[in-house]
Amino acid sequence: MDRQKPRLATLKPHIQSLGTSATLAINEHMHALIRQGKEVFKLGFGQSPFPVPESVVHALQDHAHEKGYLPVRGLDTLREMVAQYYKQRMNLNADASQVIIGPGSKELIYIAILCLEGDLILPAPSWVSYAPQAQLSQKKVHWIDTSGNPQLLLTADLLEKFCQAHPKKQGTLLLNYPSNPAGSTYSSTQLQAIARIARQYGIVVISDEIYGELNHSGNHDTLARYYPEGTIISSGLSKWCGAGGWRLGTFLIPKTMHGLLDAMAIVASETYTSASSPIQYAAVKAFDFDDYIAEYVHQSRRVLKIVAQYAYDNLSDAYLTMPEPIGGFYLFPDFEFYRAVLGKRNIKTSVEFCQRLLEETGVALLPGTAFGHTHSRLTARLAYVDFDGAAALQYAIEKERELNKEDIEILVPNVKAACERIISWLL
Ligand code: PMP
Ligand code: GLU
């Protein structure tokens, strides 16, 4: 009998249309090129260059034998420590019942998006994974273009205009600051203005503050101070503690939204169960934020600040425009000035730009499209993290004076060479 073979594993269309996350794809591509013997400047992937603080590594070693599953919401002592951290460092009114621990904040953000009713509101540019996560949850995304603001950040005015244009929509706003990719952040005044609009229109804000401790001047402020009832703070160990691969994320959820925390814990209980036990024990040490950790973070900021300033000054002198770096480890240059020159080389989109730049100079960046910019906008994200973080920290500790441009060659030779290559390739 001529029976058609049944088709195995047909994918749902909304899953099928997704690709590997742009950040992880570029990371794997960069390493594949290196294995082939190519010279690559790894400015495509945003991973902390600094080692995990020794005391936290020791805490992990001391708890390697912890083998049991932990409570779904996280280890009690860790949840208490995270609440304590927010009380002491951010002056917030937090307690352990508001904390949930997950295997990376990325997972927690995904679960929150999954659980929350309504659409997702994203400033463009925004981090690469938010929109695909919404797509996984079949949630509609509204992009708010921030191009009119030199910092490429959302303004209260833009948010208000959006809310007025969509009066019946219930929405969740994802606000990330210091920003990946823009490198800029909100002032307290800007946060207050956004808080006023969010409160007026009943918008839930997931405030992704994973780079908060890496505000280069140490002056991070949080929306939760001005909009406590509507702000969820997302963070974790990946950036300020250099432990991306450890996969530990935290959410601090206002008591007004305890239903969301309960729902997230239910999803967690049916999916990942609990974050890794030894990592949670080690995280207690990190969130304790003792003098040793504070010094580590302080020195990390000193290094990031001078590297950011160096790259920003050089690229700006070559007529690239971008927000001034305030925190984190990214710049988001606009190559518009070179549109005609690039057009002659048949480069018309940010994807073509990044491909050709990588092929012809070895410098890996991520195209602006990954962050919600249209194809024709010649923007790209540069992560200034291709350097030996352990050596840079040691150097910074030994130099008691202010770090300056003379230190760049020793601190970050690859970042320096990459900036030079980008500029000479453009000219
Ligand atoms: N938010 C932003 C803005 C990020 O850059 C990242 C990348 N690590 C994450 C969230 C997710 O971090 P993690 O899952 O490692 O906590
Ligand atoms: N957050 C990092 C980046 O933006 C990468 C890690 C990830 O995407 O999970 O490059």
C-alpha cells in the first residue's frame, strides 16, 4: 500500500521562525574562526572579562558536595541575603519573600513574560533576547524608537505618547539600564518621570539592572525607588561577579505582585525545579557584598570606565556617533557618516556591515538589527571585553593614581587594535 510517511517533529511556526540567539551565535562563530586559526577581536559577545572573586570561588568549592534539590524559589539564606543586599546597597524596603532565584536572569525574564498578561513594550534598541522571548510566549511586542534621544533611552514623553496611543492595552515594559547595547543609563530625574507615567497607566516594569553594579561611577539608581509597587528588579551574578556561566539570576518582586511570584514559582517547579545547589550557596557569599567584593567591583569599574572612554573618544573622533558610556561594557556606534563609502563597497545593512567587518578585519560586532533596529540603520554593538580581566584588575589595584589613556595599551591591547582596525577599514 502506498501510504505517505508520517512527518516527524513538525515545528510550531512561531518556534520555527526563530534562530539561535544572536549573542550566543556570534560567540560560537568567533570561537569557530579562532579554531580555524583566524585572528578574531572578540567584541561580539558581552561576557565579563573579570574572574569570579576568589572568596566566591572558595565558597563554591566548599559547597561542591551540596547535591540536593533546593526549594523552588531558592535557598532561604540566599533569598534573605539578596533582600539584605537590596536594603543595604539600594536602600529599598525588601524582604526574602519577594525574592526568586533562577538559573540565570534570562530564564526568570522569560518566565515572567510567559506569566504576565498583555503585550511587551520595548525601547529600540533593547537587548537581543527580549523580543524572541516574547515570540516564544506568543506575546505581541511594541517597539518604541528612541533615536530622537542621544542616549538612545526611553523618555517619559515617548512612554506617555505610546500609552495615549494604546489606551486599552495592558502592558509590561522592559527597561534595561545601564543599557545593553547603548551603554547609557537613566538619571534619577529620568527614572522619576518614567515612574510617573508607568503609575498613571498601570504599566508593570521589569527593570533589568544586571549591569547596575557596573555603573562606571558607582551611582546606579533604580526605578523601584520611585515606582516600588510596579517595578520588578532583575539581576544576578553574571556581570558584576563575572560568573555568567554559573547561571544564577535573581528577581525582586513587589509585594503587590505576589501572584506573579507564585505563578513564576509554579512554572519553575514544572520546568527547571531549582537553580544549581552549590552555585546558590556560593551566591550567598557574593550577595553578602563584603569589603573584598566591594573592592573587586570598584576596581572592575575603574578598568571599564577608562576602556569605555578610550573607545568612545577614538570612535567619536572618526565621526561615529553613539551614547556616551556610563555603565556596563557596551558601545552602540552609528556608522551613518560612512553610508556612501560603505554603499560603494556594497554594504547597505548592519548585517552586511558586521559580516564584512569580521571577514576583512577580524573584528566581531553584533548588528543593530539584533537589538530592534531596522536593517538599513548602520548601527552595531561593540562589547569592549576582549582583554585579560585578571591582569587588568591586578594592574588597576597596583596603580593607585587615576587610570588614563597611557594605560590602554597594557590594559586592553586587543580593544585598542580593534578600534584602530575599524577606523582604518572605514577610511
Ligand atoms: N539582561 C541583559 C541586558 C543581558 O545583557 C544579559 C546577558 N547576560 C541578561 C539579561 C541575562 O543574563 P543572565 O541570564 O546571565 O543572568
Ligand atoms: N548578555 C550577553 C550579551 O548580550 C550574552 C549572554 C546571553 O546572551 O545569554 O552579549
